[in-house]
Amino acid sequence: MISRTFVASGVIAMLIGVGQRFMLTYAWALEVGLDPLPHWLHTHGVASETIGYALIIIGFFADVVLSLPAAWILLTLVPRRRLVYLTLAVLPCFIYFDAYLQWQLGLGWDLALSLGNARVLLALPFAAWLLGRFIRSRASVEVPQILRKQGVR
């Protein structure tokens, strides 16, 4: 039987995913309008295709940084089923915004578009992985000391 806590955490994970997707979309609009990097690369003789791939890589790391708050919320959900929550946070928006709309618009398959889709799909799981490694390494040192001070064994 599925507990109410798990269902509530699943709904929260989906809402976090939708909110994170809209926040990233807003950040991408700001990035396109205010980023001086493409102009700087173009004036220094970097080819147009290379600029696109460089911006996808740089944008991915920006997306990871912007996804850290959402990843932290997903990591604190109870019961601890991180893979399920990450899937519920990422896949619904990815399926609708990227796969379905790409198919509806008849865009077909394109390498740059696929790399952009991968950027969207992997930013939150990568941020959760980084944050999980940090939390685990900090928790293994500090939690037992805190518990000992409170008298819990």
C-alpha cells in the first residue's frame, strides 16, 4: 500500500519540477538577452557552431547552479526515494515541453536541439547528485556529534 506521505512527496516533487522548469526558462531568456559571451567569442574568431556547443556546456553548469535549491528540497522529501522524486520532477516537463512540442512542431531530430534537451533533462539530477555527495560527507561527520549532545544513541 502506498502511504499518504509518499503521494504528497510525489506531488511536491512534480510541483518542484514544474517550478524549476519555469524558473530555468526565465533564466534562459535573461541569458540570451544579457550574456556577452557569444559576442565576445564571435569577435575572437570562434566558429558559429562551436559557439553553440560552448554555450550549451556553460549553460548546463549555470542550470546546475540554479537547480541546487530544487535539488535540496527533493533530497529532503520523506520517505527517502530520491530516484522516484527526481523522475517525477524531471520527466513530466521534459516530455511535454521538449519531446511533445518538438514532435508537434515537426522539428525532427537535430544534434543541437538534442544537446539542449539533455541540458534540461540532466541539470536537476546532476545538482541533486552533487548536493547529495556534499550532504552525505557533512552528515557522516556532524550528525553523530549532534545526536550525542542531545542524548540520543
